[in-house]
Amino acid sequence: MKKIGLFSLALGMTLALCACGRGGQEESVQETQTQTGQELSESASDESVPVSEDPVPTSYLTGLECTEEEQKQRPIAIMINNLEAGCPQAGIAQASVIYEAPMEKASVTRLMPLFENWGDLEYIGYVRSARDYFVYSALEFDAIFAHFGQATLYTGDLINGDGVDNISAAVAGIDRPATKAFMRTDERKAPHNVYTTGEALMEAAEKFQYDLTYHDTRKQKFAFAPYGEEADHPDAPEATVLWPGGESTGVANGYSNVQARFEYNEEDGKYYRYQYGGEHIDELTGEQLAVDNVIFQYCHGEFRDDEGYMAFECHGGWQEGDAESGNFRVQVFTGGKMIEGTWSRYADTDPALYVDEDGNPIELNRGKTWVCIIWDEHADDVVIE
């Protein structure tokens, strides 16, 4: 029976099992694994992508040119509503990376965009509550984490621990709230009307004395093509239409009811996002969201309780000779091509790394990236054309 190990970063404690097994037998939330987070961190200390030696300062998230000051600033991750009633979202076109993953009962998804130079953001919405697997994804980037509440039973200890620099409103389960960081607009109904600004988030970060520049533990996640060049994958098959949840609705994989898909435009080399039967647009610009790379990261997932709260395997990786180590599969889409590979991650302060079938880091085109966490048990639902 496969179990999900989720790390406790704050104290380097033993792994806590936060889900029941595949067979449905409920396991104790306090059950532990044999290796500690510290041991896993040490074993993975060399796991990282070499930082590109570019002739100018470049972003760690996009590989695009920036100033030295911008390069050093930590990003912020913000939980964003993706229910149809909460769309269109505002300001997320400015994100450098966007994560998407299924929510309760795998009926829809939620988004977590990561923003650079976020102190100048004018309006970002609409903010919703956190889940622990999003927090672990934010930690891959050494990001400050902003949200409006959380599933306290499964996320509270992580959020309130020393390992996460979080900014949340004064709601149940938050030990240290940022009371002025979030506002509500009268133009929408709750709970789809919470927004924030860069100024409000910056005030909260300074109040809590969070470091605004990267920690020494930061590691490079993405492997970008050499400066001034395109990612070169001549032997990879073409893939121009991507359905993370398939083309049918009513399937419990998170993406199906969202009708999520990406279409590649050869003219500009970008993947355009569609959902809920039309273009996925940003409310502030009225323009369709588009990114330079799309990643399908397959993760074992489980329901935690009768309410349908979910857990996803955020750490681990395939090990040769170990049939039980999991199907840590990844599909990277860049330049209209699909590169098959695997992912691995062994500590909270490490990013999940993507390598091809030969074990080499998969090169991305420089620019924005959208990461879809795919429930591995529903991998057959994915449609790629």
C-alpha cells in the first residue's frame, strides 16, 4: 500500500503521513516514515540545475533579462480562485509561473501564480484559501506565500511553522494574521471577491520581518536554453493541443469540469490557455493568458476524508530497482514539442527537477511556465494532440 510522505520543514521532523493508502484503509495522520527530513535533505544536497552563466542578470523563474536587484528578490505565491464564479481573475497575467492542481473531490482546480517584483502589483484577485500541496510547491521557489485562510486540519501546522513565510487574513487557524493585506470588492459576491495589492503585501512582509531576498538555500528549478537560443529538442514529437483533464466534462480529475486546455501558436511560440468554454483571460487586460512552457507533473493523489480534501505526493522520485518508488512522470511542452521524463524532489528546500529519459535536465524556452499537477491515477484522462 503506497503512502504519501509530506515533510515538516520547520523542525526537520520525521515524515508525517497525511493521507490514506490506495486501498482505502485509513492511516494515522501521525504515522511516520523511517527517514527524517534532515536526512533526506542531506541526501539531496547536490540535486539542482546549474545556474546559467548569462552575460546579463536573468530571472531564476523565467530566464529573462532583469536587473541585479530584481534577480535577488524573492517571489510571492498567491492562492487564486478558479471556480467559474470567481473568473475572470485579475492581474495573474503578470505571473512568471502558474501552478494548477485539483481541489476538493477533484471537481475543479485552484491556481497559485508566482510573481516577481511584486511590490508594484496594483490589483491581484481573487484570493482563496491554501492547501498544503500548494505550499510545498511555493517552497520550491523560496517564495513568500499569500492566501486567505486554509484547510486548517491539513495545512495549519505547516502554515504556522517557521519554515513558511505566510501572509493571510485574520481567519480561523492563522496564528499571525495580516489584517490589512486583503480587501473585498463590492463588485463580486463572497467568497469570490477578495483581492490584494503589492503595497499591502509588502507592508505585511516588512511587518513580519520576512527576508525579501533569496535565502542561501535557494536552488535553481528550471533548466533554460542557452541565452539567446531556443530550446532544441529535434527528436521530440510535436504536441500542439494539451488537455490536462481530457475533452469530456464530468470526470473527477480536477481539470475536466474546468475544460482546461492549452493550444500552441507556432507564430509566437506560446501556449494559449482556454477554460470554461472560452479563452482564459485576465480581467485587468482583457487579454488571453499565454505562456512559453507547459509542464504536466504527475503525482500520486488521494482523498483524505469524506469531505473530499486531497493530498498529493510532493516529494520523492524514481529509484532504479525499486518498483514501489512511484511513477514520477513528467511531460514538458516547449516550442510545440513534448519531452517525456521523470521528476524528483527530496527536501522542502529543493525544487522538483525534471530530467529526460537519459537523465539530463529538460531545457525550457525562456519565459513563463504553467505547471499542471496531474493526479497520476487519472493519467489516462490526459489528451495530447
